Amino acid sequence: MRHEPTEAEAKLWRLLRDRRFVAHKFRRQLPMGEYVVDFVCLSAKLIVEADGSQHADNTYDTERDAYLKAQGFRILRLWNNDILARPDSVLEAVWAALEGQTS
């Protein structure tokens, strides 16, 4: 993904990078166990995933999420079309998750 991100992943990275959320630093494409997460803020233990329709009702994602949650992380899944069409709403959702207002 680092070298050939989808349009939504590239846009989400532009929204998250450079500590735009005060002291919350995000990293992208970080290996965690046998998985790689799209974006993660380690200090807030928040993973942000940019998902397309292939992720709806996906058993792999269910197993992956269970593993990541067992490691103490919260997961925020954002749909690609929302990232592209409603970036302000996406930023609000990320901020709410960072502030612990979502699970």
C-alpha cells in the first residue's frame, strides 16, 4: 500500500499524517502479529482501516479484528466512499475515536 495505495487510502493518509490530531501520531501499514493494519495511533491504541465493499461480512476481517482487539486495540472502519466524499465527517469520526467516544 505504501507504494501503490488506493485513492481512498492516499486521501486518508493525507488527513491523518503529520500529527494533525494534536499529539496523536499515526503510522501506516504497520505489521501487527501476522496482520498489517492500514493506519494506527499507538498511543491511543486506535487502528483506522480504509475499507471497500470486499470487507463487508468478511470472516478474515472478523478473525483479524478479534486478534487486534485482544491486543488492546480499538478499530475504526471507514468506507472508501465516505473517505472520498465526506472527509470532514471522517475527521470527526477519527477525532471521536481518539477521544474514546467510540469503540
